Amino acid sequence: MAVLKIVPKLYQEKISEKLKEEISLVTTGEAKYYNRLYKFFQYTDIQCTADINYETRKMYMDSLEKEDISEKYKAELLSLFDRLKIENMPDVYSQGKPFSVEQEFFKQDKLFLLYVPNKKKAQSFRQVVDKNDLLWDLTRIHSSQLVRQTKILLCEILNMDKVQRHRRYFLEPLKALIRFCDKYGIDDIEEMEQADENRFYLYLNKESEIIKKQASKIVEFARRTLFLTDSETNWRACIWYMDRFQFDKSRINASSLVKSLSFINIYEKENRWYLQLYAKYLVGISDLSLSNIRNTISFISQFLKYLDGQSKKVTELEMQDIADYVSVLDESDIKYSTFNRYITHMHTFLQFLKMKNIEVLKFYPERFLKKGFSEHNERSVPEKTIAHLIKELPAFPEHLQLMYLILFCTGIRKSEVCTIKSGAFYSQGNENWMRIYQSKMRREKVIPVPSLLVGLVNDYEKKYGIKNGEYLFKNKKGGAFNGQTFSNQMIRECKARGIACGDYIFRAHDYRHNLATSMYGNGVSIQGVRDYLGHSSENMTKQYIDFMPERIVSAEDKYFSKNQSFKLKGAEDDER
């Protein structure tokens, strides 16, 4: 190692002692490197490496370009300059403290990620070949809102616990998204419409495959991050993410979570805002479940999309517009009950706007509602199919075995199977019970179950160490098992073993029909079946009891045995 040469006194008086120490740390006594850095900094106002930023680095690069040295040596010197900045970063930035837009680094107009204030993460960016890719020049962005959102998203990406090669899958597409928004005058990423999103995908045609593949993911990431992290809820955002809110558990179906509400397909901004006002009321003030809110939004969105096609605002509605929309519904292949829901949701929405002092058309839904009769669909699973499935059940994954047996024995809803918690099955003397929370009915109920089922559940809990109060069947994150995943897995296993049920493979809800039909066929009253299934009305329960010829024959025999003198017309003539 070369001996450190004496630096001229003039130079020593030009830079601070702290900066000299920091230069010494990275040059480790190499005089040619020390003197070169020393000479550069004597002509700057840099007092310590904390003052170094992208502009300082650019000045150093420009000074190297003026020298008659090889490109390889220039790269070596520039790498040393970067080490000077990174290795002298204060330890406070490396203690796991998350990045925030309030930090000094993010108050700059040019964010150079190689100098991000975290030694470990800054070191990871040294692997990037073209360091120019690490510069985020915010001075070129026309919108202050877009600048603010860019900084928030950069903080979120930098806070990710990912290696650099994975983090680039977010950084590169994000930079493309910001360029796109700036070019097309989109000031707020949260208010990007479907048309904007489609145009963004076309805009990426000339970009790398990595960016194109990540395009939809980065849009979703940006929308979600901004909606969840902003200090105030952006009610005008085209997609709302439910994680932002705290809901009572009675409004949530854990097996089929409503993660977001979308308004993205409504192009007329005024109409979209009216729906968002209504959704704000439903989310914040009503006690509707999230699934019901999503359905309500869907019904009204169809109406507003129709108005988009007519280039009409809600405030410009005339009675003919309602009649025309009803005609469109009439021509579609929907049941009368669904048709009526479209009408009533539209009417309720307009009534809400009137309460908000927004002038809209008043109409009477009774004029358009249809009358009809509920159709009863035979949905009980044939005994042959059940026998085949039970025979093959030992070959199914263990969680599916138990889920199916619970479904078969209790007839509870698929969502209820997926949200059973440890401790729900228990025995009291000779009686065996299951406690279940019905998210649809928003109440807890207790029903009798076979003792064998209680034993199977207890064995399963012990085998997998499921603690009391935890979900019996979990997703990968420990939350409730997803209802659709349950169905998909059952269908896959049934299909692999040739188990079918007519024109479909498996439907969990059909086992409610089986249980209702079986209970009624064995003498349980309609009221008893209703209470067991947890229905609010007997009419609903009747829809679950399928055709039973045995019950009819039994009823006929019983009737005629009590009416021995009853004779059919013409019987006396025959006897004669």
C-alpha cells in the first residue's frame, strides 16, 4: 500500500476536519485517491459527506470528463466517490426506521436512489449498471400532486424487504407510470380512469418486457398505496380499498373478503361522484355488509354506464330515459327478481341524491316493477354421487375431507365452513354441538351435530396445533380459508376421480338442500328446518326442500286411512 503523502497546507485549510476523516476512511491511505478527492472538495462548500447529493456527484463526473484518463479509471474514481457517500452514512438510517416523505432526502427535487439514507439499501443500488436509472428528476413533473405521490410511492417501495433485483420490478414500471401521467396531464394517479389505464398499456409497447409484464401490478400498487397512506380519505379515488376502514365483524364475510369498491368504469365524472357520495354513506353510516354494498354499487353502476352511452348526467334525467333503460333491462336475460332489484336500487340512489339537495328526476318504481313467482330448482345432490364422493374421500387432502364432512353433516353455508374457529365443536353430556357465526344473518347460532364429527374436529385441532379461537381452516397468511378456493379444490379433486353431479362437478350450497329435504322428509316441521338452517322466513326454507315423492305417498296413505268411507265418484256404480 502506498504511503500517504503530505498534503499541501493550503489544501488542509480548505476542507473541514470531518470531511478529511471521511475521505481517509474510504481511501485507506492511498494518496492518489485521497489527494484527488481532497482537491475536488476544496472548491466546493461541502462540509461533510452528508452534504453530498446528486448535483455534487454530477460536478465530480464533469471534472473527470475534462481529464485525459481512461474510461476504466473514470469509472473507478466515480465508484470511490459513491463509496465515500455511502460508507459514511450515519448509523441512525440503518436501524430499520421506515422511509418517510418528511425526511430531508425526500424533500429534494432530484432523488438519487444510490444516495438513499440507508447504508444497506444504498449499497444494494451499487449493483445497478446504469446509475442514471437511479435518478428521479422531479423538476420535470408538471403537477405538484403527482410529485407528492411519486415520493410516497418511492418510500413504500424502498420500505419493502426485497433485494434490489426484485425491487426493480416496482421501480422501473413506476417510473414509466409517472412519465405517462406527466405526458398526458394526469395529476392524480388515484383518479386514473379505465381509459387512462388502457392507454398506459399501449404507451408501454416500446418498453422492456419486465415493465410491460408489471404494468397492471404497478397501477394497482400505486392506487392502493396512495389510498391507504393518505392522511385524509380520497373519496374521489376511482377504487377504494377497504383496508383503510375499521368495520364491525358483522359486516364482513371473512371467507370472501371485499377488498375494494370500484367506480373506474363510469366515465362521466359528475355521475361517478354522485355514486361515490352514495357509497360513502353506505360504507360510513349504513350497517350493510360489504358484500351487499358491493352488489348495490354494481347495480347502480350498470345504470350509470348506460347513461355514459347516452352522454347524460344524472341531473339531466327525463322520464323517457328511465323508460328506455327499463326496456334495455327487459330485453336482457334476467329473472324478474333481479330486474326489480335494478329498479329499486336506481330509485333508492336517486332518492339519496334528492336528500343531498341534488336536483334529480322523481319517479315511482311501482310503475315498472314486475310481478312473478319464485322458481324452485331441484338442487339436492343424488345419493349415488354422495356415495361415490365419500368412498373416494380418504384420498382427498385432509382439510378437504373434514370440510366436506362438516358440510355434509350440518348443511351450513360454504362461508361458514371456511370461518369455523377452533373450539366451535363441543360436547355437553351426551349432546354434541357446533357454535357458528352466520355472517349473512349477523348472528351466532348453535346446532346439534353427530358425536363422530366432534371427535374428528378435535383430532384435527390437536394434530395441527390449532389454538382456541384460531380459524380451523386457514389461508397461507393465517386468515380464514377462502370460499372460492374451497370450491376450486373440491372440483379439482372430484374431477380427478370422475365424481360428477349431472352437468356440474361440485356445489357446496346444494348440501343445504340435501339437509333441508332430509330433515323435512323425516318429520321435522318447516319451522324446525328454518331455525336449523338459519333462515329469516319460512318461504326461504321452502325453496330448499326438493320434491319428495315418498313424503307425498306417505301423506296420501295417512289421509285415506283416516277417511275410510271416502269413495271416488263412480265407485258405487262399479260395486253395483
